[in-house]
Amino acid sequence: MRLPDRLEKLRQLFFGDIVRTFGWTSLLLLLLLAVAPAKHFFADWHRYQRGYERLISKRSDAVTLRRHFEPGIQQIWLPEMGVVDRCTTCHSALKETTLKDVTTQPYRPHPVIPHKPEEMGCSICHRGQGAATSVEEAHKSTLAWEEPLLPAKYLESSCGQCHQQDLKGTPQLNLGRQMLSQYGCVHCHTIKRPDGSVITGTDDPPSLAHIADKTTREWIYAWLKDPQAYSTTATMPNFRLSDDDARDISAFLTSSSTPASLKVVQASLDEAKKVKDNAALQTKAASLYGESFCASCHAVQNAAGNLVGGNVGPELTKIGSKAKPEWLQAWVRNPHDYDPPTGMPHYRFTDQEVGELTGFLLAKTDADLLANVHLEAPTPDQIAHGKRLVNDYGCASCHEINGIKRPENFAPELTKIGSKPVNQLAFAPGVPHTLYDYIGAKVKQPRAFGPSLKMPQYTFNAAQIDALVNALLSHDERALTMPAAKTVPALPVSHYEPAGKAGQLINDLNCFECHTINGRGGDMAPDLTWEGSSVQREWLVQFFRNPNTLRPALIRRMPKFNLTDAEINTLTDYIMTVYQSPKIDRDSMPLAGYAPGQVELGKQLYYSKYGCQACHIIDTKQDKGYIGPTLTHVGSRLTAAWIYGWMKDPSMLRPGTQEPKRNMSDEDARALTAFLMSQKGSEKQEAKKR
Amino acid sequence: MRRTACMVIVLVTVLVTGLLVGCSRPSATSAALPKPTAYGAAIVESSGGKQTAEVGTLLTQPVVVQVNDQQGNAVTGALVVIRGPNGTYLDPAAGLTDSSGQFTTNVSLGTITGRYQLVASTTTKTGKSVELKIEEIGLGYQEMLGSALNDQYCARCHNQESTPQRVSNYDNLEVKPHPFTEGDTLNKLSDADLTAIISHGGPALNKSPLMAPYGYTLSKSEIQALIAYIRMVSDPPYGAPGIVYAQK
């Protein structure tokens, strides 16, 4: 049979007469009508809701659970935050804590967090498409809806949208933010917080204006080729320069360098030369290095290859291969001469001591570092090419370089990187097409996105990269549009400057590098904002003269700066007058003369009721507490008013202190104060000090 | 006419085979494990067990297992396969042991708070599979907060291990504190008991007065977070008492 004949037969079958036509059309319409209820019946969410009802029906608290359960499409609508989240349609059990043992999604209760879903919605933290009602559309990115659900490891980024301060529960975000400032990301990329403030770097890239005084062209070449070969902890990234490029940049940097006004003392240089090659003198110099607590800030690799020491200053394992002797002795004498804003304090070393330390450091060399570096004198062409490269790579974004202006907005601004549309990104081959994978891959290996890109290679491990992705994702459109009432702004940066002669001294000694005063400074050593209310003047004078440690378990210690009596007086007077707490009246309680009965009561309270010996030492023979400061001399160190205030509420006087508040009665606090004030230290030690 | 029919048949065959090949490809690649060059008799843990990490994140230390032969000597080239619960990401999940008989893998935990049991297995000469169970702990937001509080307030006394940054105070104490992993003791204490000890100090439950009260220092939710953390790291694991549902 031919095709037209068959079609004719089919037409006859369905539409042969009016009755047939009517019948078939009715059937067709009926089927079409059935589509709507069927679609509803087979919808993802409907299936999950039936599954949930089945799940709870088997449990003993089924009645309660069923009462909480609301069928149909659910929605959290928060117009001021732009949230339309229908996630609770399928995730029915978010608030059912009795379902803790359920591990299958979408029925798990939400883990405990500080926010309620009805106040924040879901997509603010988890991203994804809140308004979608199918599994695929809600969780994955589609052509129309680009935002996929965030993997768990990047969830902390969402906290950072509103919380601009560090949170205790978000270690990854905190680390990522710290890295943005520490590794110099923000020198090239501008990142603005929602309140408009710009994130600044906490690293301090050295000025290269007088680089030729400090080091050789060979060292610059080796450093440019691989900074981590010189120091594993170097924060400078690897720019993957060719040999010729490194040669030309080093040529430009040395030729553009101008002489610094260094104080060269021949006696120190001679001493350094002696110490450098003499094992006995090395040992003597090493103890000076130890006594000066250089290791509180600088690390040195030991024989086992482990870094020992702090990370405030640069690692010194191979410093002898880098620094020129003239520069090093001048730097040890007074680092502010070469680099005024440096964090290194000005120790008042004698010329002899300067020589010893210089010699000690110059002996720390690595023969391999510069073994294969042979550079001819540079040609003008090479220097010109070097200058072009320095401009191209934006070296002046971080470093001060003679003849080069700091480029503005050298790299793309990252204020909205966390909401950059995926279709605007150029992915490297093999990188999954999501924003977080893009950022992670870019941080991990920037040049994989194109050999001509300028972004350098960092040496981050996987955890550090995840932390950085967290920090970057938090800078998104939502963070910028969040109502101010819902956000916690960043702590204002303190620009506190101490005044007068004492202020100059404080800056000369770089106290802020370790101590915080009025919100400015580091956290390595105690906050000194209210030091004047806290300590007795005589003790402070003695402490400056010889800073013996208060805490037995502490590794990093306060160095001795060899201050003159006049300097100590200036500093002490300033601290005692200016750094006073409004909550403590220093003279309200006497320093001595407490009734023996009260002292005895205080002693009993100290040892039995409050168990202070768990953390502190008063009797060096029997007490062993390692956590708080030693209290053997506390009566000649602290003021009675401070101790009393501290007993009442330690965290009021020093926020974040480990010592818990005890809700002590006035009577107990007074007795403990009396007991502690009676601890003046042994007579012998007192006499020795005088 | 016949030619059209033939072409249709050919077209359909091509399409069907294409489809079949296309569908079968993924299963073919997932089975591609490296071929072992040697076989061991036992598999033991070298390092990386019992770590805590935030859910979804990479464990700080990789998991290292070692394959030994019957004499206890390390075996090079034995095949190790590691499996984990849903959501666990292993990089790599399978491979051959190196020259010291070890296989190293980086583990990212899944999204659920709790204990993650990894199963490392290797096959013996006779084709039998020997297994090793390794446990890791995934901390949720609350437990992470508790972990941070532990570092700040508790660990100096409750953790025996000293680190270069902090010297443990454990040895100095007359009455020894319980490490938080000590499940045999701590699991017997109810949440209310732990809250009382943390808030009011040791004497609240007739324990050592060297344990100071933190009720005026920590908030209620912080104490809850601390307890959540203590429960999570205890060994043996803590099974919450309370309503027990009839399991069908």
C-alpha cells in the first residue's frame, strides 16, 4: 500500500464522521487536562514531601513532627535582603532536632549555627537558586541561572559577606583575609570592603631605592629567579622570569639605586671580619644574638632543616650570602637610618656588639645560592629593557623604586569578585566552570590561564588556596547591598601616634611591632593601653633596664634595648601619666600595710577556694603553674588598685585574657589583693637589683 | 524503496551502537585501577588517623597506610584502594605503594558533622581482600567554635602535648585534668554536668578546685559549643542518651 493511502485510512479512523471526531478530540482534551495534576504529582518537591511523611510516620514523635510539617511549596521571603528561598519546601526538617540521626538529604536537620533560617534565608549562605522548585535548578548552575550551590569548604565565605571582623568559628575565612594582606595581593588588586574602606597590606615590601648598598646584583638575580630558594618563608612570589629578564631587571635595579646615608664604623667592620671566621668568637656572638632575643622575630634553619624563631622579620638562614658587611653593620646599629618605617627596633648596641652580631650573621651563608650566577657588566640596552620589565610586571606596586611611579590599579579590582558572572570568565583547560574553581585554579597556577599573564606564582598549599578562595568569594554584590543594620563592619584602623619625646622613642624602639596601644600594634606581647594604671613606676624602670620574663613558658621575649637612664625616665614618665585607665584609680589602694589577718585570708583563698596555683607561681618550691605570669614579685610590680580591679573582672581590663572572671565578692577580692601585695620577692633579689 | 529501507536500518544500527558505546564508556574508565606488581598480607596505618577538620575541608595531614607481607616487611607495588562515606573526596583514591611500602592520600571530608570511617584495602596473593579502618572527625560550625574556645581556654591544661608555641600545664597540676578525648570518663557525664563544671568550676561536682569557673567568661552558646566539641572528639565515641526511637 502506498503512503498516501495509509494516511487516508488513518484519517478515516479518527475523523471519519462527526461522532468519531468528537470522541477522539474529547479524549485528547482530557489527557491535556490531566497534564497539570500529573506534573504536580511527579514534581521533585512533591516526591520529597511524600518521602518525608513516610520517614516521620515511623518515628515515635510522628505526631509532633507531622504537626510541624507544612505541605505545599514553602517560601522564605526577605525583601530587604533580596531573599526568595523555597528550599524549605523539600528540606522540611531543618529545625527538627530530634531527627539528628537522619543523614539522608533533604531530611537532615540543620547543624547548629547562630542564625535562624527564617531570618536569613538559605541562599545567602549556601548560594544556589533559592526560587527554584526542582532539584537540578536549585543546586546546579544552568544556562539561565548561574549560581551553583557552594561546596561546604567555601561556606565560610558567606559569613564574610556581613561580618567584616574575624569570627571565632570561621578559621578559614580569617586565614584567607590575613593572606590577602600578608602576601601582597592587595598591593596590585584593589579590594574595597562594603563600607568603602580599602584593604591594606600588612607585609612591608622593602624599598629598593638604595638596594645596591644592601646587596649584590648577583643576589638580586638569584632572588628574582626563585625567592624561595633563598628563604622558604619568603612571601615574594616567583615571576617565572627568563635568565635574560632577571639579568636585565637586576641591572636596572642596581643602576637606579642611589647611595643611602649609612654610618660605617671601621671598628665594627674589623670586629665582624674577625668573628666571621672564628669558631670561638662565633659562639660568643651567638649568645649575644640569643640575649638580644633576635629569634623572637627572626627564624633560622637548624641542622635538622626546621625553622626556629619568629616570623615577624625575614628568615636569616642565608643572610651572609645576601647582605653587604657595610650595610649589615649599619642596619644592626640603627635600621631606621636605611629604612625609616622598618619594624626592626633600634637597639642601642656598642660598636663592638654591632661588629659581633654582624660577623655572626655574615657567617650564615649558602655556597650554592650564587655559585652559578655570573653576570657581565650591564649594557645600556639591558638596563633600558630591565626598566621596561619593572614597569610591565608592576614591581613598583609593592616596592619603592627610583624613577618608577607606583602604578594605580595595576591588576583588576576584586571588590566584586565573589559574584562575577561565569560567562565573563576565561577558563583554563580542565578547570570546571564554576566561579570558585576558577578562583582556586587562578591562585594555584596563574600562568596556566595564559603564558603572557603577569600574575606571579605563589607557593600556597591546598588549604591556603581554599582559605583565599573563601576570602575572595566573600567580596560579592550581596555584601555590598546588604542593609547596614545586618552587617558587622570591620574594626576601624587605629592611627594612634604617641606624642612628644616619648613618642619618638616608642617609634624608634618599634614597640607597636609587638605591643598594642590604643588599638594600634601587634599581638605578640601584652596590650599596654592601661599600663600606667597597672604597674608601679620603680618596677617599670627596672624592667626597661633588664627585661626579665614574667611568664616561664614563654618562648618569645622582650629584648633588652640598652636604653640610657634619661631614655628610661622619659618612657616611664609618659607611660605612667598617659596610659591610665579611667576605670582604675591607681592611688585608691595602698601598696603596703595590709593587716596580717587579711593577708592570711587571702592566702587561703588563693590556694583553696580559687585554686590560683593551677596557673600561677608564688612559692617557687611547690607551685608550678605555667599559664599566667609568675607572681613571686607581684607586690612590687602591680598596683593594688589594678589587682583589685583584675580580681573583679579581668576581661574588662584586658579583653580576651585567658583568666576567667570569678564573680568574686568585694571582701574576697580585697583579701586576695592584700595577699598578692605582700609578695614583694625575696630580700636578696631586691638587694641585687639595687 | 529497498534502498531507503536499507539506509534506515543502517542509520538505526549506527545510532544504537553509538549510544551503547557512549553509555558504557564511564563505567569502563572508573574500573581502570593500576595493576599491582606485588601483593601484601596486611595493611597498617602509618599516620593521618583520628584527625579533626572542619567539614568539607582538607585534613591537615595526609592519610598514610603501609602494606606489609607476612614477615612484616613493607611491600612495594601493592594496590591500595581507599573508600570513604558519601561526600568524602580522596586524592588519589587508589594507587600502588611506594618504595617504602606506603600509600599516601589527601582526604577532604564530606558535609556531615561526625565521624568518617575510611576503609583502606589491599588484595593478597590468594585474591583475598584485607581491610584497615581509619577514623577521621568532621567538625561543624558549632564544634569548630568549640575547638577555637578549647585552644584559647582549655588546651593548656587539658592537652598533655606541648607545642613549640605553648608548653602544656598538664604535668604541673596536682589533680590531673581529663583530656577531652578520654571518652571513658567524659561520656559518663551528662551535658548538664559538663555545663555545671565549665560554668561553676570543679567544686560544683566535687572535683578539683584547680578547674576554674568560666560561667562569667563564656556565654551560654559558647559553653554549648565547647560541649559539642568535647562530645565529638571523645574516644570511644559519645552516644547521646535520651529518647531512643523504636527502629522498624
